[in-house]
Amino acid sequence: MLSENDSRVLKAISDGQTDPQSIADSLSMKIEAVRASADALGEQGLVEVAKSVEETVSLTEEGRKYAQEGLPERKLLQSIGEGLSMSDLKDPGAKIALGWLKKKGWASIEKGVLKPSGPAERGPDEELLEILLKGSASAADLNRDALAQLRGRSLITSNAAKSWRYQVTSEGRAASSQIAGTAAETISSPSSAMIKWGEWDGAQVRFEGKLYQVRSYDVTLPADRIYPGKRHPYQRLIDHMRQIMLEMGFTEIKGQIVQSSFWNFDALFQPQDHPAREMQDTFYLESQAEIPEYSRVKEMHECGGDVGSTGWGGIWSPEVARQEVLRTHTTSVTIKYLADHPEPPVKAFGIDRVYRREAIDATHTPEFEQLEGIIMDKDVTFRHLLGVLREFYAKMGFEEVRFRPGYFPYTEPSVEPEVFIDGLGWVELGGAGVFRKEVTAPFGIEHPVLAWGLGVSRVAMLKLGLKDLRDLYQSDIQWLRETPVSLRM
Amino acid sequence: MPVVRLYYQDMEEMVGASRDTIMSRLAMMGADIGKRAEEDHVDVEFFPDRPDLYSPEGVARALRGFLDIKPGLPQYTVEQGPIVLQVDESVKAVRPLIGCAVVRGLEFSSESIESLMGLQEDLHWGLGRNRRKVAIGVHDISRVTPPFRYFGADPGCSFVPLDFSEEMTMAEMLKKHPKGKDYGHILQGCDRYPLIVDSQDRVLSFPPIINGELTRVEEDSSDLFIDVTGTDPAVFKALNIVVTSLAERGGRIESVLVKRSEGDLATPNLEPARWTIAAKEANDLIGFDLDAEGLAQCLERMRFGARPAGGDRVEVLVPAFRADIMHSWDIFEDAAKGYGYENLQEELPKTVTVGKSHPSEVKKAEIRELMAGLGYLETMPFTLTNETAHFHNMRRKPEASTRVLHPISELHTILRTSLLSSLLEIFSLNQHHPLPQRIFSVGDVVQKGRTHMNLAAASIHSAAGFSLIRSLADVVLQEMGWQEEIKIVPSEDGAFLPGRGADILENGQKKGCFGELHPLVLRSFGLEQPAVALEIQWGQL
């Protein structure tokens, strides 16, 4: 099947046109397109392509002057009349003319006098000059001796130019007449009317008495890249984790970013001089918060309340507890929720941003997401916590989990789950435990609270293959565009 | 967390088990084993609640129980010694508590000196709150002559501090000695400094700063005097941990009589604390099913003294070096470790509850679906920002914002009160990628200390104009179910080109804004193409 351009060029050649420029002019095409089509037709044997290199000759500036005024020897001959004394030849240019006069035998010198001799007929060089004065000409059509002579006198210059000549072959003529016979016009897309009323046969449609062909494309070529709008890959991971928690029957809870030290530390039985509370680890604010009735918390810190604990000793200060901080863990939200909901059963979770005073580098950011889940009920035990953890990690895609003892200030017993990851081995992922009595008793929570948490951004690094935590928050747009929606996490 | 270097050969000798046994069981006792084990040693992290494990000797002691080689309460003999330390009233206001001991018959190597120094430093961190509550001094007793005296000295007193060759005054040490610079703040505002001297006024120690050079412990030292000073009874725990650790190396512990106005005290006191626990309570917490006998066995493995005391009761003797037993649950946790976490049968609880999303997350999910459908990419920028980026670059007047007291850098000084500037920062980081770029963020902002929830969207490309963002605002408001009560009015917001910015009012209250960003705003973020943006506050916690 010939393209539209190829068909038109073939028709022009079979109509007797031979020169690409004239074909281009008649078809309103670019000459390059005509040549490309003719080459393609030539490869298919429909057209004979004759390429030739032609020498064209044209006048130099000096040559143009002589062509208009006559050659110097002709002018000299006319100026000497019957004879001229050599001593009167003053023009220095006359020397060149004199040489050519003698060479052509148009004059001779006798006793110091220059005299014409013979008829001095017009030579082929003068004829050539006259031809070239009308325009450049092909060297092949011109007198070779005259060309050599004028080239020797630097009166002409020549250029090599490529030219093409096309002639239709018999196959080409047949093909051309066939095209003329079907006379389908190529279109790039059908009009609405063609869709509604045209008579379709494959890619051809007969519409209002004419035949059209919908152009076929090279479907193997790629087109421009487009990008969808979508959720952040990290958000998709967070949503996946939320989904797991909801499936497991947990209620989602939320809390303030700005928290009192009371809910962030004291309610969790963190002693007021604990290193984690120091300025270098926690973002403190200037502001003070309202805190709830605190006598039982104070008693618990100072002497262990009524649960048989020793407490931390020392004096617990409500002023220290009022200092506001950016929450350092989601547990501040959890304990407040438990204080508000002390009756069993409670299953709650949250995934939210927490703040630590860490200098930014590839594996530390001052804010990151934490997941936390708690179960409070009658008769739940540490053994149940391990069961929940295994289930949770399995749903996260971590099939191999093991548990080893850990330490967290507000849980007892505590456990550090480790998951097995190909290529990395056992990786510690999160922490868990049962809230201490010293934590739960002041809020009237009488049953065990199983709790666990993990850094979501660490999971994201593992699942998204990131090397730098910052990429989650200061994202590269191309990475967002190209991370597939259906990436398995 | 403290890191303790364990040499395999040393551990094998002290524990009486092979390297492989030790390494395979250590983590299950409660330790973080570093990934890289060296040829002859491994560095292991121990938890802050177990300062008794901050030395190889302490770890070996625990492992002997855990591996059933020598379970039960470790026995130490304290000989009553002749040495007396007098506590002067002048020191009470500065650093009132002191406990001392003598340990004799030690043989040191460079490694065991290293581990003793390591133990001291880790105890300063773990129990001592960086020496404020507890500071430890260890001395070669052969260089000095008892009795000793602990008193509040004039800061002008001078002696040769450790690692120096010339005398200097205590006041000078706080300024010139590296330890003085590190810990001098503990003595800020005191007109007397704590000092321990011998009968001839030669200085042993200037707690909590530095020892004297005179009593430096060297490899040929065999008899040590240990002082532990501070402000908290943890002083006596630290002393117990140091002396029992030295006793594990063959040292003989000898008491020192501390003479005080409130009553004399012979230290160290290695009497175990006595607890009585019920097996039922342990079973209820851990979920195993042990009788008193079984529970006692698990505890002996963790080096408690434990014996059934009738019914389900167990009498527990807590070693004097344990600093973490505050409550019966602390003992139950150790019972679980003794039982072995790996032996606990995991089980899902029977608690029946129905899962429920938080309403704000439901709304966020709807907004994400909407914005993605409109062709916008989600971003999740930091919530910490700074006034320059957040207000000045946005040509907005600084408003009240939550400011952190000790920021980590000038870039993170306040919590954002809106989202828009964060989106422009993301554009500025992505200028090398093809336009148009369309991004959004749905997240928390903090205003007057309360968490609010916003949506912001922005689009940057040569054709980003007002009608585009007006269309977006209209469709977003409509899709969020808001259109009824909303009014759009011209905005005074400096972030937008005058005449091309609008405010969104809900019942006369400003809820958002949108428009063409002012070229000066774009320029301050280094952007070179037109951009339009929208921000809406849709909720609060």
C-alpha cells in the first residue's frame, strides 16, 4: 500500500514529469519529500531514478565585464586602425591584449608599428562568453577548447551540482493507473458524519459518493508519555496499614500534635529527669498546657501509689508536666484515649506524625510517622500480644517473625519483634509490651493494655526501596509520577 | 544505649560455655547484638534498665544463670574492713550521699582496666544522669593513707588532677580540664566543692568532676578504693554493681564505715531485697501456666533467689546489683525471659470489636481520590518550616505560630500554619522535571496550638492562569459538598497578583484562598514559570 505522498509523486512521474523541483511545485510538496517518495518508489521498482552530477559553468566578475565590453584584444585591435606606433601604447593593460593579438594572429609588429593582419573573425571563446552572459550553462553542452581557454584566463568558474531525473517504469505505470482507478483519498481520522453514515470496509469508507482511506500508523512506535494524578506511594503504604488495623477490628484515634509533657511523658510514668525528656531529644515549646487532676500520677511517680511499686522517688512537679512539646510518640494520644475510655474492651490504633529533635540525614528526620495499636480487655496476656504481633506482621507481608526481650520505659514485659527480610536478615521492626501498672492505675484502667508500635517510615524504606528518608517528604516529582500504583507492598 | 565489648575467650572462661552457645542465647536474655561480630570480640548493646549488665563480668554472671550453669542468687562475702570515711556537714548542701568500698586482691590487664572504665562511664549515663545523680571514683588505695574525709572544700584548693602533671585549683579545673568543662555545670552556683582526701590531706577525688592523679589505677594496682557520690539513693546501687563486678574477677570486698551525722553506715550493703509474689498474678500477665515451683525455677535462671513459700506464693530475693525491680511485674518479665519468649505459645485474643476509621481520615481519603482524579500528584511535606519560607517568601504578614524552643536548624523553627509554601518548595526542588507539574497535599497544620486540616493544590506551567484555578476551586468545593454557603471575594493576600486572587468565605469566615501567585513569590522560590494555587481549611481535630 502506497502512502498518500508516494501515490501523488508516482502519478506526477507517470504523467511525464522528470525533475523533483517541478514535481514539488506542482504538488505543493517540499522537494525533500518528493525525493524521499521517489526513492521509495524506486526501491519498489515503480520508478527509475537517475542521479547525475552536472558541471555548470558561469562567468567570473572579469569574464562578465569582457562579455559585455568585448575581450581586450578585440578592443585593442579596433583602436589601432591601420597601424599604431608601439611607443604610443601607453596603457599597461595593453600588454596582455598585445600578447593575445599576436597569439590569435590578428596583428603583427613591423618596424615598431603594430598593424592588423587578416580578417580577425569572431572566435569560439567570444561565442562562449556571449552564451554565459545569459546565464550559467552545463559544461557538457559547450565548446571544450573555448572552456579550457577561458578557464585559463580565469574568466569562468564551474560548479558541480547533483540532479535527479525520474522516469516511470511499466510496473509504476500500472500501479499508478490502479491508484487512479480506486481514487481513495487518505484521511487521518473519520468525521462524525462518516462514523454515523459512512459505508465501511476495513479502513476504507465510502461517503457521499467518494472513497476514503483511514491512514494506517506504525503502532509499534511509542507516543508522548503521560502521567496520572495519584496518591503518594508512602500514603498508599499508610493506607495499607490502616486497612490491616481496621480489618483486625481496631478503632482509629487521633490527637493533637502539640501535647503537654503530662500526656507525652508523665502519664506514661517517664521520670521527670529521664534523658528522653531532655531538650536535646524533644522539641519543647514556650507555652504551658492545662493538665488534668494529677494527684494520682504525682503519687505514682513519687512513691508508687497503691499498686505495690517503689515509684521513682523525688518530688514530681506539675510545672514540668505543664510544659508543652511536639508529641514525641503517638502513645501520648493513646494514653489520653485510654484515660477517657477505661472500660474494656478497647482496641484502638493511630498512624500519625511524631517529632524528635534529630539532625536531618539519610536515616533521620525530625518528623516521621508512627503506627501504634493497643488492646485492653479482661484476661488478655503477653502471650496474646505475641499472637497479635505475628498476625499484624504477616498481614504486612513479613511471614517470618521472632520475638526477643526488649526494654521500653512504660511497658513490662517488653518485646522487640524482628522480621526476616531477604538480603538483610533479621531486622528489628518496632516495639511492644504490656503497659505498666504505674501507667494504667492512675487513670482507673484495671485490665492489661497490650501495646505495640513501629516506625512507618522505616517500613517505607524497606518496601519502597528508598535509600534516603527525606525523599518521602521532599519528593522528586518524577519518582512520584513513575512509582506504579499497583506496587506490591 | 551502653555498648559492652565481649571478648569470646574471656566470656567462655567466665561463663563456662562455648562461644556458639553464648552467642545464640545472649539476645534471648535481653540484648541487641551488633551486626558485625569481630574475630575475637563482639560489641553488644544492653538496655538502660539493666546497668548490672554494663560489664563483661555482669553479662557472664547473668549468662551462667540463663544457661543453667549456675542459677540462683549470686553469693558475695563482704568482709568488715577497718577503713573509715568521715562525711563533713559542709558537703551536704552540694552532694550529700556517699557510699564506699574496698576491693582487694585484683589482677588487672589492660582489657580489664578498659572494661572497668567502660562500666564507670556507662553507669554515669544509665544511673547517674551524666554524673548529676551518681558519680564514681576508683582509686589505687596503696598510694594514700586512711582515714578519709569527704567535705565541701574551698574552690581555691589545689591538687594534680588525673592526666595532668601540675597542680591547679578546683576552680581552674572547671575551666581548663576537659572533664571540668563537661561536668562543671553540675556545680554551678556552689561556693564549696566536694572533695575526698586522706589523713594527710592528699586528694583522692573531686566528685563529680575528676580524680587525683595520685591514686590512678594501673595494671599493677591490686587493691582499690571506690567512692560513689551523688544526690540519689542510686548511689548505693552503682556501688553494688561496681564491687560485685570486681568480685566476679576474684576481688575480695571489704566494707568501709561511712561516718555521718545522721548515723553511721557500713557500705556496700549487698543484702538482697525480699519480695513475695503470687504465681497466679504472673500467669495472668504473661499467659503461661506455672506453679510456684516452676515460677521459682524461671526466676533462679535469671539469678534471683526464689523458693516456693506456700500455695502459689514464691519468695524472691532480688540481687543487690539489680536496679530495675520497682514492681512485681518487673519480676514477672524476668520470669518470662527465664521461661523463654520463644517457648510462649502465641495466641490471638478473643476480644471482639468492630473496626472504625476516624472521620478525618475518611474525609482525607475522599479528597485524595478527588485530587488524583483531577490529575494532581500527592506530596507529603514536612510540617516544620521557618518564618522566611512560610511568611516572608509568600509576601504574607507573619501570624502567630507554634515555635520550638531549640530548633535543630534555621529551616525548622515553627510548625506550618498553612500548606501552600511547602508545595512551592517542592516545585523549586523539581525544576529539572517536565512541566506542567500539578501537586497537592492534604494534611495537618497547627494554629493557636490546635491541629487543623487543610488541602492545598498548585499547578505550574506556562498556561497556569486564573480561570484554571477558579475551575479547580469550584469543582473542589462542589465535590466536598460545600458550594451552598460559600462566597468568593477578592483577596488581599500578598501571595497572589492583585486582582487575580480570591478568598473563600463560609458564612463570612475565611476558609481558603486561590489565585495566580505573585511573580515575586515565584521568584523567591526560584521559580520561572507562572503558577496558580488553592488552599482550603476543611476541618479541625
